[in-house]
Amino acid sequence: MSPDRVFAEPPAEPGSPAGLAPARARELFRAGLRVPTSGYSRGYAQANLLCVPRDLAYDFLLFAQRNPKSCPVLDVTEPGEVSASVFDGDLRTDLPAYRVYRNGECVGEPADVTDLWREDLVSFLIGCSFTFETPLLEAGIPVRHIEAGTNAAMYETDRECRPAGRLSGRLVVSMRPVPADRVADAVRITSRYPAVHGAPVHVGDPAALGIADLDSPDHGDPVEVREGEVPVFWACGVTPQAAVAASAPEFAIGHAPGHMAVTDVRDSAYQVP
Amino acid sequence: MSPDRVFAEPPAEPGSPAGLAPARARELFRAGLRVPTSGYSRGYAQANLLCVPRDLAYDFLLFAQRNPKSCPVLDVTEPGEVSASVFDGDLRTDLPAYRVYRNGECVGEPADVTDLWREDLVSFLIGCSFTFETPLLEAGIPVRHIEAGTNAAMYETDRECRPAGRLSGRLVVSMRPVPADRVADAVRITSRYPAVHGAPVHVGDPAALGIADLDSPDHGDPVEVREGEVPVFWACGVTPQAAVAASAPEFAIGHAPGHMAVTDVRDSAYQVP
């Protein structure tokens, strides 16, 4: 495994993160920049990553088919392949950070998984709700974690996914606080992006999802829910990793939550009318 | 294999085919009624069927993921299972007719595949464009094959699907003639149903798809294209069977084109806003 290469601050860039071309953003991540990717390469879709041995690939693809809101599959590689049709980079190095699982336990969060790579690994790229943040922003709906420059807030719920083969686990959600009078717009806008989690799975009371404390997300950073705002929950592409943790396959690699694969595909490609 | 049980005409029914509950329609098909299902159980989704040995299931699920317009997967069974979450019937008997493939060759079109069933068969239920015919009709857009009481017209094109594992083949399309001033509406309406093939893949010139003669469909019945109408082509769930024919796996079962699985799921469940 390569040593973690962490910058406390992003290096000075002539352009803003939002203005970086995907290839340029990936280059920075490959060089060691370790940051959540929300707001990067605005207008280009980002993706969750899950790499599993070929032996488990059918179970995972079926898990995704049975849980399409949390696991919308954008692309699947051949075993051992390190780039994808939607990602013209190197899946082993070009995400800011990874999570490595052995028997369901997260054993590390390296910046590079080249040394752990196996020729039998099939990589799944899964839609990410960061994709619909651009149209939310364009509609004047605030996205708090972008404003704050932090990672999104993600929570493990008490909702069981439909199992498939050896894989089962619970739904993970991301939360964005939305002003009460814009909730309907947020639903309408995001429902046009089914390939990147689509409409919310839940609006309001976190306890109904089994979330005890909004201030303590299971992944990412807490965000402030202000007076007059409602917490809105979308299915999250960390769900596959929750299934890995619950089902304990021998080996898997995922992205570190919020540290996504920046693809070469425009957000608009995943929009339905 | 059970003997083919064919009625020249549907038996007299108190209700119209459109008014039949899905369970009642399946009961008639199980009893031997052999008709195209377009127009049956209006308001309920119909599905294409492909059953393949477990050994080929990953390749097919990946083929479907890579060709989502032609192969939108609604449900996947466990090996050997004969009903599905969207289909509370018996997949071996409750479709009006099947096609049986050995080494890629269609060796029969029985009304029942109970005697051919294998415990390793995984069944895929795939969205069918019949689902969006109800909203087309409700919008006043004519659906000629329903008017005529015939099967839809389906054509094999010269467009290669993205291959997956051992499966490759060409896109199959269904065609509906649409008045020129309603083409935009037909696109708009059907694009809201991505799980049942969604928006057309082609509007107009059949030759551009490699279709030589609209009057000679490869599957189903020809339909009249009238003055002022444009042929509009949608991806078709017979595409998996074209892949079976081209790729010659040892064994597979499909529905007979146009003779679908009538599911228990409302069309509206597959609509996006």
C-alpha cells in the first residue's frame, strides 16, 4: 500500500475546484490531494466505487438491481480493469481516498490501492447524489455542505435492503437541510435523476429512519439544520459498503465516503425529462 | 413438453381483455389461451421473460446493465424459482407462449415449459413498452396494433448492443406509427417510463436502423403506416433473445414475442415525474 499522502489544505489552484476538468481533478487526487469531492468539477457526475472479487460480482449486481435507489449502477468493469467507460482514469489511484475491507472490517483508508489490486476485482461505479446538487444550486436551493466546504452528512438507517445472494445490509442515506418552502422543488428536481438516487426516500423526522442524532452522522460531517428548514434524506451510495460491512465478504475496496470518483460524464446525461 | 394448446379465437369473456385482473389473465393463459397480450389487463405492467442457467446469469445481468434501454430489468428470481416479486403466478405456465433455445437455436414455441424447467434457471423479467401504451392512448395518440387487435411489429436492427461476457447481439425495436404532430408528445410521454424502454431510440427512416422493409417485421405483425404518420422505434425486450440467438448459450427460455408476462405491478409504478 502506498503511504497516505495528505494535504492539510488543497494546494493553491488557479481555478476553483468547481471549475476543474475531471481529468485535472483526478490528477490532483492521484498526486495526493485528499478532500471530499462535493463541488469539484461542477457539471460532471461523480460516482461511488465498490470493487469486489469476480466471485461476488453477480451477488452485488443483483443487490444493486434489487436496491436501485441506493445502488444505481452507472458502469461495471471487466475483472482486473482499472478504468471504465465513464471514468478515463485509474480507479486505483484517482480517487482522493479509499476504504479497504477484509471480512467486512474496514482495515484502512489509503489514498491509493495499487498495491492491494487484484486481477479478479470487478469495479462498480454507482451514481452519487452530488450529481443533482448542481441543479439544486441552480434552482436557488442551498446545499449546506457545499456552502460550509465540508463533507456531506451520511447516516446508517434501520431500513433493511432487499438481500441478494450473500449480500445484505441496511440503507445509508445522505441528508440535506432544505427550506420548508423549497422541499417540493427539491423533490421535483432530484426525481429527474433516478440514476443518481433520484427523489428523497424520506422527508422530515430522522427518528422514523432510526437516526438518533442528526449531529452525529455515521459518515462525513454534520451540517446545521436551521430554523425553517427540514432534513431531507436521499438514498446514498455508501449503502454497498454497509452491505460489505454486514455481510463480511473476504475482500472489497470502496471509496472513502464523500471522496468520490469524478467521471467524464455530464450530470445532464443522467437527467430524465 | 406439454402439447401446444392453441385457441383460434379467444374464448368468450364477460369482461374485455383490458378489464381482466392480472391473475385472471394469467389463469386464461395457463388454461391455454394463446394471444399477444398487448391491451390485456390495462394499467398493469407487462414484462419480457428470459430464463438462463445460473452460470450465465451474471453475463446477462451485466448485458442488461450495459444496454438499459432494451433490457430494463424489473425483477430477477433465485435459481429455480417460478414466481417473482412482481409476478404472483407461475413463470412456467402463465405466459401465453414461450420460445425455447438450445445452442442459440429456437427449437419450439410451447404454451408451457414445465417439462423443460431446470433448478438452475434464473428468470429475468424485463420491462415492456406495452406499459406506456396506456398513457399514449390516454393522450389520444393511436396505438395501431391495439386498434387492429394484432401483435406489435418488431424488427432486428443493425445496431450492436454493448457485449457482456459471453453475450452479444443486435438491438431489436418495436415500431408504432405516430401522427407527425404527435411525435413530440409520444417522446415526452414515453421518456417518463425509463424502466419500460423509455423514449424512442429512433424516429423516422427505417433504413437508418438497417430495416429494409417495414411490412416484414422480424417478430409480430406488420402495422399500417398511414399518410401523415411517422414510424417511431422503441428499444424492445426481445433484444435479450436476439443475444441468445447470436451468442448460442447451451439453453435459454424466453417469452414468444408479444406474448408477455402480465405482472401485478401498476404501470404508474414505473413512471418518473
